[in-house]
Amino acid sequence: MKKGIEALAEALKAAFEGDVAFHEVMPPQVIAPAVIIVPDEEWMGPSTHGGISEAWQVLVASSLKSKQWFAELRKNNFRVQRATLGVGGIWRGATGPQALGKDEARTVVSVNRVTFRYPPPDPNEETNP
């Protein structure tokens, strides 16, 4: 059974299938609408009681060429939030729209911050969460 970011990636693929381009890494060029998963600035760190915290960003991209770009961005942020909660993640919020580069399409993104917490690893096992 998949857990953590692997489970979220599957849930996001299902939630956005056919509507939005989905990327598990930052593509060379973002063509909106798109959803992209990248590690957060502080990607992995300690959690409570010796556990591990893993933080991710789920970028939701929209094109300013669309008259409904803000509604699309908002709707897709809610889809990220539901998918995150559905796989046991912690949705920490989403930023307001930010310009993504200086492209002609005038793409904006909203950054959803997502965290997964894992129990302390068993020192007798070499498995990861």
C-alpha cells in the first residue's frame, strides 16, 4: 500500500485526470493548467517523538489568458486540499497567485504546502517510511 507522497501523487492524478497536466517533477516549461509536485524548502526534518516530517509543495498553475483563471486556481487548490486529507497528509495552506517566470502565457501559480509525518524508524530495519 502506498503512503505519503506516493499516495498523494496517485490521488492527484485521479483528481485531475483529463483536466490538468500533472507532473511529479518540475517540467522545463509549465503549460497551464498544471499541477506539479516538488520538495518544500525544508524537505525532511524531525517530527514529534523522534518521528520524521516530510514537506512538499504542490504547485497549481493557471494561465492569465483564461478569463476564469482565479476561479480555476481556487477550485484546483481545493482539489489538492481534499486529495491531501484523503491520503492522511496535512494540508498547511496555499499561497496567493504568484507569477511563474517571465513567459508570454503569463502563468501564475499557487503553492500548496503539504506535510506527511512518519513514526520513528525501527533501528533494526533499513526501510524508509
